[in-house]
Amino acid sequence: MAALIASAAVLQGQNAPPAKPASELQRAVEEFKVLSRDLGFREDSPKKASKSGASRPQFHGRLSENFRNDVLDAVPHEIAQRGGDKNLLRRNQWGFNVSGPVIIPKLYNGGRKTFFSLSYEGVRERIGRSSLRTVPILSEREGDYSQVVDSAGEPQEIYDPSTTRLNPNYDSSQAVSRDNLQYIKDPYPNNRIPVDRQDPIARKILAFYPKPNSDAGPFFRNNYFAVAPETNTASGMIAKVDHSFLEKHRLAVSYAFTNGFAGSATFIPNAADSAAPDRNYVNRRGSIEYVYTASPQSVNTLTLEAHSDINENVSDTADWPSQLGLTGVPGKAFPRIELGSYLAMGRNSPQARNARNTFVLTDAHSLRVGKHNLRMVGQFVRYQVNTFNPGLPSGGYYFSSSLTSLPGIVNTGQSFASFLLGGVDTSDYSDVPSPSYFRNWTLITALQDTWEYRQGLTFSFGLNMQTSAPRTERYNRQSTVDLSVINPSNGRLGALVFAGKGGYGAAFQPVAIKPQPNFSLAWNPRGNRKAVLRLSYAMSYQAYPIYNGQWGTRGFTGHPNYYAANSQLVPAFTLSQGVPPASKPIPDLTPTAADDTNATILETGGHLPRYQSVGASYERELTGGFVLTGSLGVSWGKDLFVGNYAVNPDALRPEMMSYRDQLNDQAFNRSLRPYPQFIATDVFSQWPDGRYRREAASARVEKRTAQGLSLTGTYEYSRQYDDYSGPYGKQDFFNRHNEWGLTAGNNPHRLSLTYMYELPIGTSKPYLVFPDWRRYLTDGWSISGISSVSSGDPLSLRAQFNNTGGVLQTVRVNVVQGVDPLPSKQGPDMWFNPAAFSHPDDFQMGSGPRTHPTLRNPMTQNHDLSVSKRFAIDQERSMEFTASGFNFINNANWNLPDTVIGTESSPNVNAGKIIGSRGGRVVQLGLRFSF
């Protein structure tokens, strides 16, 4: 309210030509006087006497409660489809707010210059979340594969790796095939793995694995349906004190906190759960704002803010590796087990602790000079991330179908069978002795000029200079692979370097200074104030980021990697053997410390993501309170930060697939790579190499409130392209043109409608006007809602098998010419025509696009409705009851279709089909008391 009083003072004392006619300005001032008088902030305000006859302060606030319970709801469609008849939803959200003058009896009365606001909100929530996954069938758990089938319903072949031998009749001039095998393996008798051949530690781990409980299919797939509660417990408060002094000065102090617990919905109801860890969190916010109003034309605002967000995962303290008999790892958590397409076991980052602290100092000055409104801003932001994040303290163990396959033949072998044998394909673990303390900062200086050239024509020019400092670590405990330094282990480029050592500074990247200009205009054509044309252009850069986690600390932290020399022939090791000792104990501050690991590489050129946009809009006010707006916009960006799915500095060129099966020999494979001393490289979403372009057009119709009705309808059409998005990543790292395609996740059509209608009944309304007690039943009714409809985003199709010797991280499909990918009658049994696509041959790239240009996922729609009733108790107090229905029509949105295309000999019979839907009506009841 003090800010409102100050604004009125500005209006009354402004020397510049008024923007509105004097009569309109005077009416605004008078309206403010009435408002402030009614609220008790003026000397002529009516006094409310207490029993002692003294005036009492005016306090205002509210009490609220919102309540949800599944008793009121429809059963979600995804649960009903699996035979369930109930879901869990318990949610209570309550709070209060009170504000008014600061009064300390007999000591201080701030009724004219010191005001406070205090708010509290609490949430207690348990919501059932469902997930459909695949787990091994009961006989398969025992090693009996006689009933296990592939995606075409044919028996799944598994082979005994202990029988591996060279084929004396192999013709090296011909491709490997069933008729020309390089290596021979014998199938298990009756397709069963003998119990005495199964790994004892794998058997112990298997005791924690869930059993099938669903038959969504096909062929035993999608056979595990988990419904578990997601928990959210939070309590928070916001307090603010606002004090005006010496007429031109105002000081505001605020503080906020939130304490909470977030519990993830489990996939597995025991220690082997692979869902995200539960976490405790604490958030703190504090700020001091000082405003100096030198004159109505000159206002300076100085702000100091501090934010702190602390998250700590809740970890299991039991020593699970010891209980399972697994040796060689330092952690205590349940190990991470990945089984191909089956549900994984064990959590990532079970023991992570992260604290993010942000300090912001901002000084902004607004100045009116003639027709120019100038705004000058200087802002300094200091970031701190204190993080302890051993991602895999007890190790990650990855099992592939290769070990139990017939070497070189796709659709043979199975990941779970390899797990039963304990044959680890690849593995790594995290040895993290201490946290990391990362720091960086950003400085922004900006000047903005809004120039009222003449009535109906305004220009705005701005220039923002962003200075961004890269990440440092408090004790210089960070490292990266420098691709220009010779590695002494093999004389090739690529060696680990360390901050503060060997001529390197505390950071590996330069301080970047980037200009960020912007321009816009607003014009009333022909002086028509009911029409306005707006044009705009802006350019901006993203600052250097700091993420949670201890990426880029190799040498100070250990990440031993283990891999099979040829995963089709032998494992890296077996679980019962234990994890081999690390070859390089930490700390290891040598140039070779990242050798034989997944090496972390930071782009050191100082490139930052650049974004540009151009927009135009035309707004016209029509009769009847309608406003029509049409907009066009184009935005584009380059050097966007992307991760390993889009960048791989150590990738093999696609033409290397000509070596075919030789690529399965890891020594030979690595010899072909640019940096053979590493197993792989990790850029951790910080490599500036992404590009995108978005084109959008929208139309908006707004009906301003009249006769109790207001509504807004918006339609947007957009096209967005990039070279990095999608669930499967790039196929070709060396040809960006082939990766350019529609953005995965972009919905080209969006339609929304929001509305609010005060029902025409009750006092001052045309119907059901009663002067007696019945007015309490008819007054104050209103309805409001929002409806949205979105078309589906582009489909990304991929090949079922990736027999490319590790050259490609994903394989796209081929397009069959002359076959329409869209069926004549689209439905859940055939959302798209899988016959329009084919699986590439072994060691071949797919020729199809990264995202399909015409096929879309199913559309989604949602409709929310709220009905409220306000009970006026007296002039200052009221009670409001609200009943809201989210997805009140109980609509079901179909799930994503299966986009995996199998081979001709082993097709994926589920391709193109939709297996379920999601959605269900949720009802919320709310009550709010205002005073």
C-alpha cells in the first residue's frame, strides 16, 4: 500500500505532460483517495473505535483450505484398464495471510508508514502414480527360456557363452550370417540355463525383483503395472515489512522459507527400487529493497537478495553390497542393475546432497527526460553450488544380449539371461571422497530508452552487456581433457589437465562479454487508439551454467570403468568375481588419469548459446468489449548447450561401419577413434553446438468483463526445427544437415479457452433478486474454467536392433517408398502404418528422418471447471466456497504409440499400436475466509 501511496504522489506531482486528459487523471486521483480512505490510511478515514474509544488498526487477510480426496474422483483410465477400481489421492493445502500496519502497543504505531504482510502455506499430499514396465516371466526368472518369445512371438534363442569357439569354415570375404558364422556357440539344451551355471549374486539380487502382475502385452511385454504414492509434505512462510520515511525513502525487507519432503512413487517396493530417491529440501529467500524517489521523474531502487536451496536424498544405510556378497565397491547402497528393456534395479545418486546459493545485487534507476523514459540497471549475481554426488557409489552394472547371443546375429541372446550368468557387459562406480564447491558470477549492465516520439508512436531501444564468468572450484579441484595436449600414454592428443596447475588458471574457459540489443515499437495507425501495431527484435546469450553434480572432477574423484574386450564372446567380469580393483587410485593428478574411463571434456572456446527473435502483432479493440490480436514470430538459436545425445568428440565416422564385425573387438574399435586412450567421452549438457528455429502464428480473442462475463480464446500454430532433440539422440554426429528435423515435443497446434462468468442471479442481477434471507443463497455465484487442446508432437521412429559395432548410438529406420505411413482409419490398433518403414541392414544407417515430418503422437485435451459461491458476512468479511473439477469431463488421452520397427524376419508386432491412455477427473473443494 505504501507503494500505491507513492504512485499517487508521483501522479499528483508529475511535471511532464500527462499521458491522459486532466479530467481522467483527476478521477484516478480521487478514486485512489476514496480507496485509501476506506482502508484507513488517511487522516480523514473513518475511525473504528474500540471499547476504550481509541481507533484500531485495519488488518486484512484470509484463511484458506483446499481439499482433494479420491472418493470424489473418477478412477484414472490407466488404472481401470489394468483392472483396478481405486486410486490414491489425498491432498490438503491450507494457509493464511494477514497484512496491515505494524503496531507495538505503547511503543510504536506504524499506521501511516510501516506495514507488514505475513503468509503461510502448508501442503500434505499423497498421489498415486502408475507405471507400466516389463519384467521377466516366472519361468524366465529360473533360467527356463522355453516359453520366452521375441517381439514377433517366436522363441527367443539364447546361447551358452562357455561354448564359444572359432568357426573353421568362416569366409572372411563374406558378411557374417547364420550360414557364415565367425564364432560358434551352442544353444542351451531345451533353452534352459542350468541352476548350477547361474551366478549366486545374481540369484540374491533377483530375490528383490518384482514378479509380473499384468498382461498388457503383447508376448509378456508390459507385464508389470506399479501404482505407488508420490508424497509431498511442505510448509512455508513469507514475511515482509515495508517502511516509508523522510517522504522520499522506502525500505522493504522480506524473508521466506520452505521446508519439505518429496517422496518418489516407487517401481519396486523394497531396497532395489530404481525410482528417483526420496529427498528432504529446505529453501530460504531473503531480500532488502531501498527505493529513493528523488522526484516524480527520478526513482532509484537498490536491492540485495540471497537465495539458498538445499536438497538431500534420503539413502538406505544398510550395507547392501556386503549383504549380496558383491565385493570391490566403496558404497553401501543397493547396486544399480540395468537389464536392457526390462525394469532396472537400484537408484542413481542415492546419497546426493546439493546446496545452491545465489546472491544478487541490483541497482535500477528510472529517469524521465522530456519524451524519454530511461532505465539504467546494473546487476551482479554470484552463484555457489556445493555438491556431493556419488552417482553410483555401489556401482552400475549393465547387461546386454550380446553375451548370450549367436555372435553377429541380431535377435539372439537376451540381457536378462546374461544377468543370470552374472556376465557384466560394462560397469563403473563412483569413488567420491569429498564434496565440490563450485562458483561463478554474472554481471549485467543495461540501458533502456522508451521514447514517446509522438502520441500514438513509441520506440524502445536497449542494450544489455552481459559479462559471464566460467565455473571455478573453491579448492581448484576440477579438471578437463584438453584435446590439444599430447597424452604421454600413447602420444595422441587428449590429456587430463587440472585447474591451477601446469599453466592453467582456476577456470578452463574465458570470461565472456556479450552485447544483447533489443528494439521495439508501438504504433496506433492513423492515431486510432483502439488499434496498435507492435514490432520487436531481441538478442540474448545464456550465461555459463553450474549444475548439481561433480562432473569435471576426474583425478580428484574416481570413476573406474570396466568393459568386455568383445561383449559377444566374454564378459568384463562376473558378479561373483567382484569388481576388479581400480588401476588408478585417487587422487591421481597425472595427464593419464582419465585414460580407460568415460572422460569428461569441456568446450573451452568461450562460446555461449545465442538466441534471437523477431515478432509482430496487431491488436484491435472491437465493439462489445472484444479485443482481437494477431501475432507472428520467428526465433532461432545457435551454440545451444547439448549433451552426449547430440555431441561426441570421440565418435567414429559412419563409414567405419565397413569394418563390420571387427568393430566388436574393443581394442580394434578404440584404435579407430580420435582419442583411443578413452573408453568414451562425456560433455554433460555443456557443449555449445545445438541449433533451432521456431516460426509461430497466433490469434487471440478477448472479451473484457461486461455483464459478468470475460473470456479469452487463443490459437497458435508453430513449426520448430532443431538438430538435437528427441528420445534417441543423433544417428550421425558428422552431418548436421541429416539431423535437422522437427523438434520432438513441439505441438504444432494449440487451442485454449479461459472464461469467467458471474451468474445473473442475486442482488444487482436480473434474476432471483430477493431482499430477505434467500439472497444469501442466490448472491455471489460464478463459474470459471480453462480448456486446452494440443495436437501431438512428431513421432521419432527407431530400429529395434543396433548392430553397428558401436559406431552409431541409435539407428533410424528406412522409409518404404509408395506406402502411406498414415492408415486409412487411424485408431489405437493402428496409429501409424509400420509397413511404411523398414529396418536397415546390419552396419547400415537408416535413411529416414530423425523425427517424422507428418506423423504425430495422439492429441491431448484437458477441461477444468470451477464453481464458486461468495458469502458476504459484512462489508469487510466474506466466505468463499469453491468446487473445481480438473478434467471434469473425465477424458482419456491415448498413450504414445510403439515406434520401434523390427526386422523383416523378426517384426515388432506392436509397432504402430497404442497400449493405453491416461487421465481421470479430480475434484477439489476449497474454502476461503477473507477479512
